[in-house]
Amino acid sequence: MTPDLILKGGRLPNGEIADIAIEKDRISAVEPAITAEAKETVDISGNLVSPPFVDPHFHMDATLSYGRPRINASGTLLEGISLWGELKPLQTEEEIAERALAYCDWAASKGLLAIRSHVDTSDENGLKGVRALIEVREQIKRYIRLQLVAFPQDGFYRSPTARDCTLRALDLGVDIVGGIPHFERTMEDGRQSVTELCEIAATRGLMVDMHCDETDDPLSRHIEQLAFETQRLGLQGRVAGSHLTSMHSMDNYYVSKLLPLMAEAQVAAIPNPLINITLQGRHDTYPKRRGMTRVPEMLQYGIRVGFGQDCVMDPWYSLGTADLLDVAFMGLHVAQMTSPADMHRCFAMVTSESAAIMGLEDYGLEKGCRADLVVLNAADPVEAIRLRADRLMVIAGGEIIARGEAANMRLNLPERPESVSPRRPL
Ligand code: FE2
């Protein structure tokens, strides 16, 4: 069969140079030299071609709401929570959907083609977001795979309506069970919420992704219970703990027991470097803690880690552009993962590792995988992170959905070249 599209000479994340043939919505061949004629052929030699970026942790019901009804003046987590409480009753389903679609345009243009979004299920106002995002999930499925997590943000037990609304959200078609054990009234309530929410997931055959221990309190240890329930209920490989920031502050001896338990239960971790570095450690004077969980140590134990973005222009974070390379860049710095192997690993943590956490089975660059690809103005994954490289082409389901150009600034300096590129000289 004639391929619809052939990309010639791109560099894969593993360093190999290959041609990629696409038929309909699938990759039909990845070989050193494909001689077949295609309906369209694009020369991408010298540029990195990767499976798309994947964001395993986001809040699409809040994104792009910056300034509504007011800005977060202190920039703190607590003011963000109260601001969200002000915004929720004001926003309509239409408004949430419109903002989410606008965000997905940003994401598509950056080659971010799979997103796991938590959606508030604390009360009736939260269910507006559930209904809006279920609709959006359908509208964008041709180019973005959106997973939704039922997230009782005000506390599964602490909010009187959260339990009922969370179950209703799952009945409506939300994909994954969330939670927020550290925000319940007591440690015991937090522990119990982990147990009940994991049981709900096991009964319904769903995955679990909890905001877990997003605090600087070293005694916030709900991740231990999450690993235990994962084992008890046979949920291995289907559970993630998001944030896990308290681990930054935990006693080292305790962590040496905890990490093997997480590895044994195959519980994945989803730190959110941009948010963790700005929201945690706020009660500290100096030295200030970093507030990101122990990523290199987790990797040593074989725990799967994916970096998430968490927020873009919402009550908690005023910045962000849907660029997972920003996330990898910050994560690399905060975790001090600066060896060549570690930097490559950081790229994987915003692509293939996060895809594995989300269970995206036909993700990748092998024959038969879904033809979702991004071409970057970079020689390799490390250069892509260094430059937060321009996207030259985004392909979703075999279709070119975005084309871009390398940013081009012209110098006007005597006896210096007119054109300058930050790419590594070849
Ligand atoms: Fe979050």
C-alpha cells in the first residue's frame, strides 16, 4: 500500500536516524531508508522526531482562568484554593469547555497530544467541569487523548458532597479515581479515604491517581497506604501518586523502607516540578526546601516517574504555555539530573514514561503505533530540553495538524554574522 506520508531522515530519541512511513492513522514502517513513494514526503533530516509529549497531571477545569474573578496576589497554594472556591460557582459549563478547547489548541501546537486531567468532583459546581470536559474529551479525540480523573478536591470526607459527586462523576464516564488524603481533616480520615477510593477503583476496574502528600509535612505518609492498598487489591501498575512532595522532607531511614514498597506495588510517581518548586517550602525561611519529591532515588528503585505540568494560568499558577519541555527543564534542574543519561531520562519523563503511566498502549515509534509525532528544531532530546525547541511539525492520527518554523532573529552587528542559531554546531 502507498504510504500517505513519509518523514525522511529524522533523528529518533534513541539517536538512530530513520525514515518513518505513515498509512492512515498508523506508523507503517520505521527503517533506515524507505524507498516507496508516498502521497507526501517531508525531509526532516537534522531534526529530532519523537512520539508526542504527554502530560500525566493537569487541571483542565481551571486552566486559562487567570484573573477570574481576581488574581492570586500572594501566589500561594492556600490563596489559590480560596480563589478556586470563588471561581467555581461563577463559571459555566460553556466557559469551562471554551477555555479547555483553547488550551488544547495550545497543546496541539506544542505536540502535547495526551493529557491526564483531574477534575473537581467536590460538589455540584465541580460537576459542571465534569460534564464540560467529557464533552471536550469527545471533541478533541482525533488529536488529543484526554483522560479524566475524578478529584474530590475539597476532601472526599471533608466536603459533605464529595463522596456522592465523585461517584456520580465516575457514573458519567470519568476514567480514573482520584483523591487528596493529606487534605482530609485527620491522618486517619486520609488513610481511610485512600482505602475506600482504591476499593471503588478495584470494583469498577479503574486506575487510581491521587494527589498524595502535597505538603511539606514529613509525617504526611499516605503514599504508604496507597502502596499497601495497591498490593491488597491487585491494582499493581494501575496506580499513581501525584506530587508526593512530603517525601522531600521525610526522614531518610523511613524513605529507605518506603521506596521499595512503592516499587513492589508498581505505584508510579508524578511530580510536577514547576508547581512543586513554587508552592512548597513557603513556610520556610532559609534554607528553603525544594519541595519536589525524590526523583533520582525513585528511578534507582525502578519506580516509574512522569513529570506533569499541573497548572497553566489558573488560580495556582500564573504562567505556563502547554510546553512539556518547560516542565522537563525545571525538573532536570530541581532534581539535579544533569548527567547525559539523566537528561535523556527527563525527556522520557515527558514522553514515553508518562505514556506508560497513562496506559497508552499504541504510543511510540514502532510499526503499528498510532501516528502521533512531533518534529523539533533540535538534534536530540537534550538539545530539545536546552532550547525548549521550536516545533516544526505536529502529526496526530497520521494528519499534519500543525507546522511551525524555527524562530529567526537577525543580528545587526558590524562584522558579525546576520543569522545566529542557538543550536549546537554540528
Ligand atoms: Fe494537581
